[in-house]
Amino acid sequence: MDAERPNGIRLAARIPGTAGFDTCMRIARSAERGRFDFVLLDFVHESAPDPFSVMAALSAVTDRIGLVAVVDTDTAEPFDVARKLATVDHLSGGRAGWRIADSCDRERAGEFAAVAREFWDSWAEDAVPADREAGRYVDPDRIRPVEHRGAHFTVRGVATMPRPPQRYPVLITAGLRALSGPPGAITAEIARQVRHGGGDVLLVGPDGLDAVVEHLGPTAL
């Protein structure tokens, strides 16, 4: 997924947690043909399938579209989510992303995202020399343990997956407060909301997009 494009809208299609895999595949393929940027697997209720398993399966039947899972950081653990997202990112060639569920505690979610990034950073880019002649796949000297002590998590351990191809799977942040003021101020407020949410991309619905167009004009998208 490309989170570094300087501006512009990114189109997303939501896949509900009640969908079977055939429906997930149909939506993902249709969205990819329609040049959407990513699909959002909204699988947070207890009876929903594991979103990371579905993402891995979808990576085999799509080529370009981003695959984003909604994560409940109130019940999940950073190590587990970091490993699963890294796995999907490797399988998909750098197309994994995640969004923290709206119901989650914001402070815990922020620390959760920070710890996940620590795990992804713990493997240096050259930690996997894959040197067949020397009989060495991994260089342990290029892997550092993660040690974190915060308000919500105390973590000490080693990531068991190499760094994701994207380095950090794209984090989607949701919600858009009321916009007002000159275009420059509104642009700054959008950027601030993305930073405050700890994300790379701001997710808005049709009403929120209408507000952006109204205040900034269509050339801002």
C-alpha cells in the first residue's frame, strides 16, 4: 500500500464480518478491478473469522489492492498482531494494513501501535543474508530484543518475523471532526488529526469527504 502519496483520495471497500470467503473474494476482486486502493475487513465481533487468515487468503487471489484488518487493541496483544501483519505483508508483497477499532481505548491503542512498530524495527534490513554457501539464513547480531514498559504493556522479547516489506504496514485512522476556516488551516487540521490518531491515512465516509471538497475544493483531493 502506498501511504506516502502526497495527497489525493484513496478508495476503500468494506467487507463485513458476516461475509463468507466467496463474498470476501468477490468484493476484493471487484474493488481491485475498479481501481480501489484497499479493502477493509471489518471482522471485530466474536463470531467473525480471523481477519489475518482472510487477508492471507485474499493475497493469493488479488494482485494490487491493499488488505486492511480492523484490530481490537483492547483485547489483542502487540506481539501477535505485529507478527500476523508482518506475515501478511510478506505474503502479499507489501499490501497489508490495519485500522484500530473505533471502540478501543485511545491511550492503550496508541501504545499498542508504538509497541508493534518496535517489533517491526527490531530486525535490521540486512538481518536475513540468506547466505547458502555460508549456511547462514539469519544474522542474529542484526536482531535486537524489544524491551518496553508502559502504562498498558510490559514487553520483553524478540520478534520472530523479519521486518515487513513496507517496514510499517499502513495504519488507517478514522473519524473527521468538523472543518472550518481557510483552506490552509483545514489542511493543517486534517494532518493533525492523522498524527493524533497515530495513522498514515485518514478514513472518512461520504459525508466527511463532502466536507473536505466543500472547504478545500476538488483540486485538493
